[in-house]
Amino acid sequence: MKGRTKQYEVFKFEREDKIAFITLNRPETLNAFTWKFPEELYRVLAEIAEDRELKVVVLKAEGNVFSAGADLNTMKMADTPYKVKTFMGNLNSAIKKMIDMPQPVVCAMNGAGAGGGANLALSARFCHRFRARQVQQCFHKSWHHSGYGGPLESLPVGRSDACERNCDEGTYPGR
């Protein structure tokens, strides 16, 4: 992985000095997740976690949207409860791996994130949004990560705080 770019189905991995870059690069589909995405992301994160030379991971995206979450064609493939559970379980594992990384993960959120895309961005240690009103996961009396059934629990906050976190630009702890 040292000093190279590796292309995956939904993202590319690049290494520059002590920084790992994971870039979602399917802007034509709003960087939507495919069936292979969770497993590929998990494998790359596991490799990064073992590399003590890498000090930080930057998660970003090509195009004007960070991620729309799961690709609808992918969800059509999940036509049985077992397939849905498999996809969601794999995505859950990848996001849990990101949360448990020894290196901090910083999300440079360049556009909207919805569903699993919002969950991915907000699971980073820090998330910087460049434009307001980008995260589509806000509920009254809770700031909720519900799209992928992942390991994050609802964070109890008041309505104004949840809306402020959801709508304001800036950097804040993502988890």
C-alpha cells in the first residue's frame, strides 16, 4: 500500500506520507454503496490499522454529494432477509472498524450525506462539513443513527442541539 493508489468498486485508497486517504469516487451515483463496499472498506481499514506509520485517515468524496448511502440497485439484490442482514452486518462491521481505529478518522464532508452515507460520515472521530444542511438523520429528542442498524446508539440531545448539529457548518466530534 505504501505510496500507491488502489482502486476499489466505490472508493480509492491513497497513501501520502503518514496520511491515508479514502475517497468515495462514484459521483455519477452520488457515491452510493454497492454490495462489495462494506467488505472492501473493512479490509482497507484493517490494513491501515496495522500500519503504524500511518497517523491519520481522511475520508472524503468526489463530486458534490458525500454519499447517498446504499445504491438502490444494491438493495434490489437484497431480496431475502438473509441478504439484507448480510449487507447490513457487513456495513456495521466496517463502520465499527472505523470507530475502533487506532488512527483518528477525519471526514471532509463536501456535500450531502443521507442514510448510510450520513452514518459513515458521522462515525468518523471528527467530521468537517463544508456546507450547511447536509446530514439527513435528525429526529426530535435524539440525534439518531438508524439507517444501517449499526453500533452507534442514539445520542440524547434536545431538539435545538440536534438541529444545530445537523444544519450548521463546521467541525465537531462525529461520534
